[in-house]
Amino acid sequence: MANLNNITGALLIDATASFLNGSGLKAQEDKNRVIPKTFKEKVNNRIEEVPYVSAQSWRRWLRDTTNEENNWNPSELKSIKESEKGSTTKIATELNPIEFPEDDLFGYMKSGAKDEESIQRTSPFKTSILKGIRNMRALSVDEAFVHLKEGTPLPYSTQFYSTHLEGFFNLEYYRLGVYDNLGSHQELSKELVEKHQDKFEITDLKGKDHKRYILKEAKKKRKENASGLLKGLAFLRGGAKQAAFGADVSPKVLILAGMESANPVFNNLFVGTGEKPQLNIEVLKQIASDYKSKLATPIYIGIRTGYLQNEEDIKALEKEGFIIDSPIGIVNKLIETYLK
């Protein structure tokens, strides 16, 4: 079996009659019309508008959910520099992956001036956007009025969508609890290194200014933080306009696997062929075959009962070594087997 260096996966969210991420207003747009994020895609020689949720948006849902589910202290964004007029010019989180798991998982950045230290940790957790799957995406407009005690009602409209949003991700598991200071590229501040000096095993990389700091309890911390992230995925919640277009954004399908390589292989797996989404089983089996030497775990498939068109065919994959359960069930099983 390959080494467990990464945890890669895909998710599918039921976004029927939803508005989860607004696009904001462009110049000269109607301020009484609210629209979601969309992009254009060519389908069967025609241009189709595709609803989506930005990576930044659903990552924020995940950060918040993960902190809540694990009772972690959030690494809040805060102002670190202001202009002469008092307006914020620079922001940063706590920049502390030792005491804030969120910083270990999602990374951070602080750009310093010439006489200041710059700190940057690229995010070990990589994600796509969440986009509506083909043949199952429709946009509609809700026309409404604000009724006043005096005067005529004020009209406004909200564009919303009915779709199923798919996305994929990869967690660079091997990087959790490991931090490199490479000359001008610093993952840990001098202050943090001094504060937690006794917690690290320190090795030289390319020279005296290039050092790697590995937590002495890195193996334990890595499992804890990765488990916490997967719990956050299973119970994912968030989204815009929940009061008017409420949606349960917890995954109705969640696919997970441990891998040696950092390939986010579980992408574009879902299609619309009828009233329900369908998982492309042949593509999934091909991925399992092609990446057999890279898989560090079985492929886990979590599905909400009754959600997918070809549910029975998916359950039959258990005979071929796939692990099938609910989305929460597969998270619990993967954690129990590989992250305890």
C-alpha cells in the first residue's frame, strides 16, 4: 500500500432553489436586482450560464464549520496596518499554526515592508469552485415587493438557481505540523519560533538560513487536524440568503481516499441524466485502476439514501473493494481506520 501523504476527494451539494454566493454589483447594474455567481460554458454548441460558488466562499463555510465542530479557537482576520486616515491597509490571521489548527490547514500570509518580516504558508488544503453539474442547472427569478406604510410598494428581484454543485479538493496531509523557513520565504515568524522552540525538531535544508521545523508531536497533530477538517466537511454549513433561500449544504455525496501523490483525481464525476444526479461509475473505476499504485486507502463513497439515480449500482461497488456508507459514515470510518 502507498504512503498516506494526501487525502483527496469530491463532494456534491443539493442546491435546488438556492442562492449561496452573490456576484455583487457591477457598474450601472440595477441595485434592486440581486444575482448569484455564474460563468459561461459551451454545451452542445450553445453558451450556457453555469451557477457556481467561489472557492473563497465555501472555504469560509468550511473554516467556520470545522472550528465549530471541533471547538477550535478561530484564527480571526484582523487589521495589522492602517493608513494615516485610519482605514485598514493590511490584514492577517493569527499566523500561528501551532495553536490554531485553522492556520495549519488553510495557510496564511502577511506581507511586510522593507524593514518587516513577511510570513506566508500556502494552504495545504486545495479546492476547486463548486459548480452546477451538466443537464441539471436552471436559473429563475423571484419577483417581490417591499410594502410600505405610505407610498407605492418597492419592487426587487432575486435570481436563484436549481442545480447540484460539485467540487473537488486535496489535503496535503504530509505538510501538517511541518514548516519551512527558506530565506525570504518564511512560514513561521521569528517570534513564534522563539516562543515554541522546545516543541520543534529543527533540521537544516539548503543552508543555515533554510530550516525545517517539525513539531515533535507532528504525527498526532496531523491526525487531529485532518480528522477535524473531515468532520467539518461532513457537517458543512453556510451560504448566502439562507433566510429566503434556505439550503442544507452538507454533502449529499462525499468521496474520499488517501493517496501518495497530490492528484485531485475525483473531478467531473457527476452528470444529470434524469430527475436525480448520477455518479459516473465507469470513470470512478478507471481512476481506481489507473491510480492503484498511488492509493493509500480504499476509495470511500458516502451517499445520502435516495439522492443519486444509480444508488444500487454504487452500492454494488463494495464487492470491488470500495467502502460505501453515508457521507458522515465514511468520514467516521476513514478517521477510525487511518487517523486514530
